[in-house]
Amino acid sequence: MTTIFAKLVDVTRCDGCRACMVACKNWNDLPAAPEEFKGSYQSHDKCNAFNWNMLTFTEHEAEDGRFEWLFRHSACMHCTDAACVKVCPEDALHYTEFGTVNTNYDKCVGCGYCVQNCPFSVIELAKYTDENGKEYEKAQKCTMCIDRLREDMMPACVNICHMDALVFGDKEEMEAMALERLAQVKDRYPNANIYNPIGVDGTQTFYLLAEPPSVYGLPENPKVPTSATIWKDYAQPLGKAMLGVTTMAVIGGFISNKLFNKQGQEGGDHDE
Amino acid sequence: MSNRQQTVKRFSKWVIIAHWTNALAFFALYITALPLYTDFFSWMYPIFGGPENLRLLHRIFAVLFVLPPIVMMFVDPKSLFHWLKQTLTWRKEDIMFFVKFPKEFFGGHVKDMPKQDFFNAGEKLNSLLTITCAAMLIGSGIVMWMPHLFPVVLIQWAYPIHNIAFGLSVAVVVGHIYLSLGHPGSKASMQGMTKGDVPVKYAKEHHGKWYDELVAKGEIKEEKPVKKGKGA
């Protein structure tokens, strides 16, 4: 077992500069994906196929009535028990040696099951056109810059963050760091908490949040959808077993008919 | 089997067409679904020109699968509703059927089987399961095909439902095919689903109530008691 790596997002340090978005676009060569202006400083509604990470700008009123900007670097959470990996029928989504979740574009057929099951809705399908003019789709999301990790470099977003709001390293160390920071910011942010949800066995992108998760547009108790669990952990294996059982019953019926039903035609009656 | 055997009409031409269209579509769907169901069948992708083509074929056959009951509603509603009515009507003799049937399934000969309807209890159960599975498969299939029209929760549940119905329907079909092809004396029932008529003897033994109705209506002459030891 290799070391599990994680990205800690300390939102209390973030100043909303968006350098992480730019660095990500640059390194991963992602095209621009403009959205219309919706009356907010926030550039996009949420992460999408060509915006693997983006900054959310939440206008928040603190308990003492003070106005606050809450910034949050949002990207794929890299769940330890990832719904997308569970439902992917082609094994395109998989866990890497760093504990992160990655997409194998050769295997992805653009079925979109991952999109429908991600509890954080960060994964989306990107449309492409091949040289014959045929359209096809692939699931796209943050890769935690796996190509950089393999070269002993940090993810591009972490590398550029001038406030150290993004830090990357061994997950245990990051967790210790998060606890340390939590103690430091408690008097300034009494609602501060660490967001590393157990419903998905923790995430490899986890947060130190200044306010409850819902304030930041994060689900309070994200989990792998029950339907996905029933589908992949029960229905599918049971279906395979049932195929076996019926097949055995039929073979059994065939053999016992051969053995005991010697009159053959005289019996003759059966019912579908 | 002698050619001079007295037969009686069982299924209309449309019922036969609908049945085999459904069967064809089911198998095409089954085959195109296998690699989606388990990696064990991934080798089938190249045969069908890749996963995308396979998924497209699956949808084309899905349309074929949906068509028969709809077409039946226009061309032969009488047969369709007779089947539905029978399938949904359950009496004591239908329950008794399942008490006696296992013995027969494994090669025994049941002498005191209660008289069965036009569709015997086994066929009724098969129809009921088929209808249930088809409803689940088609309903969830539509949601999966056009996810943008439905809420996320519905889409998420469509997958396990499609899966469960798939497993169940395959189990049903395996039993159905075995009983129509593999079991001794199945020729008569197969004849019913290919040519449309069945021997009167078969009607009497398997569908006693229907046989009695036919005799009462004067559509057939009463079968002479079968002499022991002589084949049909």
C-alpha cells in the first residue's frame, strides 16, 4: 500500500484570487467555457467538464451582522468510496496509486452514470467531434494532476496558491495540519469545521471550512446514493447468482426427466 | 404424431407475431446488455463495433420490444385483453397447480391436476412476471434513455430497477424456454405458438376448462378416453 495523498483546502486562508482556476486550465489545457453573467462575482455555477476547479463566492452574513465573502476552491473531492467508481460499467473511473479518483479516457464511453451518481455533482460529460464529424462524449473532472504527481510535483492549483490555502501531501499529515489550523481559527470562526465526510469514507480533497458545509453549497451528509449501492452491491451480484440457480434447476429437471420419465410420450403433459 | 389428429385453434396470427417479435427483441436486448452487465462479456464489444454501437443497438431493439403490445392494441385487442384478463384472474385451481406441478416438472406424472383455464396457472405466472419485468424494464429504460427529462433521484433508481428486472426476466425466460422446448411432450405447445392450433388431446390435458367450454359451444367433439399405453 502506497501513501494516500490529499489536498487540504483551508478556506480561511483563501483570498479568492482564482489563480488555482487559471493554473488548472493552463496545465490541463482546458478550453474556455464561458457562462452568462448572473449578477455574482462567481464565474461559473459549478465545476463542469472544462472547469475542473472553480472558486465559489458566497455572500454571507456573520452572526454579528458583519458581511463576509466566503471563498471556496471547489473541485472533485476524490472520495475514498466513490459513487462514480462504483457505478462505472467500463471501469473507466478508478482509484490511482495516490488514493485519488481518475478517468481512463480510452475506456470511457460517455454513458453518464457517474454524472448522475456523484454526490457533489462535479463530474460532467464533454462533447467532442472526431475527424469524421462523429460526436462522442467523455466524462471529465479534476485528476488531481496525476501526471504531475507521478513526476513528484504538486497539483497545479496547489503549486500556484499564494496564500497556502491549498496544501498537498500525505493524508495523515494533512489531517493533523487541518486540526492544528482548526484550533487556530476557532476564535475568529466559531463555526469552523473539518469537512472530510464519512458517508463516502472521507475524501482526498478535504476542507477546513469557516461555516457549516451547507453555507458553502456542500451536502451536509454526502453518501453514495442508496440506489447505487442496491444496484451494484445487491441487484447485480444477486442477478448473476439467480442466473446460476435457474440454470441449475433446468439442468436438474432435464436430468431427472431423462432418468424417471421413461414413458416419455405417454406422460406427455407439461405446462409452460 | 399422426396427421389425422383433431386440432383446435388456440392463437391468432397476431398473437404469434407479437410473441415472436417480443422474443426476438428480448434476445437481442439480452445479448446487447451482457457486456453492460458484467465485464465478463467485454469481448463482445469488438463484435458489435464498440460500446457506443452496442448501446445504440440496445436502444433500437428496445423500440422493437415496446412495439408488440401497442400494435396488438390496434390489430387484435380481443386476444390481448383476453390474455390480460386471464393473467389477472386467479382461482383455487390455479393455486393447486403449483402444489402438483413440481412433481411433473421433475418427470413425474400428475393424474389429479385440477382443470386449467385457457392459460394454465404456469402460463399465468409466466405472463404476470413477463408483464412486471417488461413494465420495469421499459419504465426505467425510458428514464435512462432521456435522463434530462427526469429528476436525479428517479434516474438513480432507474439503474437498479433495470438491473433487477433484467435478472428476473432472464430467470423467467430460462424457465419458459425449458418448459416449451426441453420438457417431454412440448411439441404441442410449440405448435400452438407457431401454427396457432393445438391437438384437442393437449387442450383436454392442459386446459381442461377451456376444453369443456369448447365442447359446450360445440366447436369440438369430445375426445375419446385415451387408451392406456398408446402414444398420441
